[in-house]
Amino acid sequence: MPTYSYRCTECDNAFDIQQALSDDSLTECPSCKGKLRKLFNTVGVTFNGSGFYRTDSRKSSGGESKSSSSSSSSSSSSS
């Protein structure tokens, strides 16, 4: 479950709470019953390497696609 940070706009009370993605956001401060504000932080994700799609999910040039299509056409003609 993700952890969300909240801060009260009236008493400046700040806290973190674990909530499911389907749960509604909190709107009332547990201390003073004031209005809560959800805080957003930066996410520590970095992508390292020479390229994401170029090296991971791209088909090789020409050779494999032609051989797979020719084998499928030869198998369809022999049936």
C-alpha cells in the first residue's frame, strides 16, 4: 500500500498514512478538524543506459521478420 503525506492548513500538523489506491483522500485533520492538504514529493526513479526501447523491445533489423513470414507462408501453402 502506498504512503501519503498530509498537512493541516490550520494547525500545521503533518503526518503520513498508508492508504489503498481505491481509498478516498483524507479531508479532515484528526487533531483540530481543519482542512487537510495532500503533499506530493518527488519520486526517486532513474533510467540508466544507452536506451530503453532501442535495446529492450525493438525487433532486429529485417532477418527475423522475413524468415518468420516465409515459414508461415510455406506452412500455409503446404496445408
